[in-house]
Amino acid sequence: MALYDRIASFYDPWSRTVTEDIEFYVEAARVSGGPVVELAVGTGRIAVPIAKAGIAVIGVDLSEGMMAVARA
């Protein structure tokens, strides 16, 4: 996942322009009762808002760089 490790530091400014789907996933997580597992979590664009809503999230990704951003 070397490519994603290289772009991890500037991925968020690009991907954060897409936000229409976030509330859908947060609501789906609420309905499910959690916890949520997100595969290919990347920088946490979906997982972080779910966690901020008080729902337990486990995120996995092959890119250590992306995971570092998600944890920050």
C-alpha cells in the first residue's frame, strides 16, 4: 500500500469535499446498535464521525500512513 502511504498526508483535503454520505452511515450505525467494523477505513472519513456519535468503531486498513491519519 505504498501509494496510499505516500498520499495519506493530503488525502483528507481532497476526500473531505464529499460529505453527503456521512450522515447516512452514521444513521445506519445508530440503527445497527454498533459496534461497526470498517474495512479499508483509510483516514477515517466515515469511521471518525461514527465514533464521534458515540458508536464503537473498529477500522482496518493495509496502509499504515492512512491509519496514522485516522488515529490522529
